[in-house]
Amino acid sequence: MDQPPHPTSVTVRAATAADGDAIIGLVLALAEYERLPPPDPAARARLLSAAFSPQPRVNVLLAEADGQVAGYAFFFETYSTFLALPTLYLEDLFVLDSYRGRGLGGALMRACAQEAVRRGCGRLDWTVLAWNAPAIGFYNHLGAQHLDDWYLYRLAGPALARLADGTEGVKRET
């Protein structure tokens, strides 16, 4: 892949609805990188609606190198009952392959950390795929801590619907 010239300026800014096509392009590139099915057209529309509705469910930052959108961060707040403070949860951080190693990821992480501090968050959390050694190395370099004691669990699709409608009994531990 051709490398663009090293950017002379890297900026991070809040995305606007006018950035929708660029955001979707980056999301599709992330899906390809992570070897996951890309969001279908309906999911793409929901994503943009969630980000740019009057009460957004997710915030988006864009990283630009010399005016070219080349990366993004999606984040939202959760809450820690033990800290009694919000947590900024980073859902996605992605930089196009041809722009990696040029400071965009660090600029996005710094902007997320600044946003967490601005909001009074007690921490910034995210997950990373176990096979993604470049990302793991990047996060370790930033001083992030891998939490060995915690496992990510997920209910989705039919299992989520069964639990929600009561057709799946809640199993009690013995």
C-alpha cells in the first residue's frame, strides 16, 4: 500500500453529521482489518443517527493528517458504582493502515483522555482483540493496564431476547 507523505499536521476534532460518509468509510475499513462482517446499510444509518441525534448516544472524534480524515474514536459514558464517577468507554479507535505510526492514534487517545478528565470521569476503559499485537503494544506504550481479573461477557441476539421476554429462565448458582 502506498504511504502518503508524513503528515505535517495532525488534528483531532469532533465529528459532525457532514462527516457521515468518512465515518462509514472508516468503520468499513475497521471491519476489514478486524475480519468482521461490516455493518449493513440499516446499521450504518443507525450508527450515524446515534452519533448525530439531538441527544447522541455516542461521540465521535476524527483524526486528520494534513486535512485528510484518517482515523476515529467512538466513545460514550458508563458509570462506576465503586468510584461513584462516570467512566469514558472507548468503543473503537481506528487509524487507516497507511497513516499508522504517524501520531494519529496517540492524538486520538490524548483527546479521549482529555475528554474523560473534562467530564470528571474516574477512568477510560476499552477492549482490544487478543490477536491485535500492534494495538496491544500501542496501549502498553501509553501505560494502559491489561486487566487479567476481568472477563468480557455479552448477551446478544436470541439469547438477549429470551432473557428480556422471560422465556429463558435465570439460572441460579448452587
